[in-house]
Amino acid sequence: MNVPKLPRRHPMAFGITYWGPLPDTRDMHVQWDGPGSGLYLHAANPESATVPGMRIAHESARGTYDTLRQAESALAAFIAAGAG
């Protein structure tokens, strides 16, 4: 399987991390709120968004993740699913 290159990682306080912008989008980002959290899709940069992100329900990334590595693996699978 060809693993896609992840978008730029943006670490924030309290273990929150977001990546973006996603490939082939203008400004979409994905956020992970830390251990035990799922991935959330944002239409814009989460730091300046005025609405909450939407929980990703696609089978490639709908779980919860305890580590950054797990969250990044799910994000890579989500991106790969959209690239096909």
C-alpha cells in the first residue's frame, strides 16, 4: 500500500493536534483532541474556526486513538481512501 504524505502537523496545548490543509482542499483540516479521542474534520483552520469540527465517520478513521502514531495512521488511511 502506498502511504500518502501527511499534511503539516500543528501541535497545540493539552495534546491536541491538527493537520492541514488536507490534499486537494483549500483549507480543510483534521483535528485529534488527544488520547481516547477520534478525528474531526474542519472546513477551515481549527484555531480560527467558528463552528466545531464534524466527527469522521468513514470506516478508515472512525475509531478513537490513544497515541499520536495511531491518529496519524488513521489520518493516512482516510487520505488514501479519498485519493482513490
